[in-house]
Amino acid sequence: MIFTGITRPEAPDFVARCPAACTAERCVISTVGVCKHPYLSPDEGCGPITMANRNEARKLLGILPNGEVIG
């Protein structure tokens, strides 16, 4: 995934930016029109596929389960 500020140009840093493939209609993490970026939204309401995608995004971005960013 290439991360950009395309869907969240106001994002202050790399970790808070959405993947370039996200649009206003579809989040690549949730696969529907609801953002489930691990840095920007809670775990509540996530099914197993979305949780798996969130966990992969957390690893990629270095986000701990408590929301703290590594590095």
C-alpha cells in the first residue's frame, strides 16, 4: 500500500494518512464506506476481516493496540 494524504490531506503525519486506494466511498481496511484506519477509528463494530486488515495496517504503521506509535 502507498500511503498519502489523498483522502485526509489534513492528517499531520504519515501514520494518520489513509492508503492511496481509499476513497470517500470505500475504505480499503473496512472494505465499505466506513473508515476503520487503526489510528483514526475505534475497533468497535469491526468484523473478522476488518480486524485482520486493521491488524496488518497496525503492523505496517507501527501502531500499538493502545494507539501509541512506535518510533
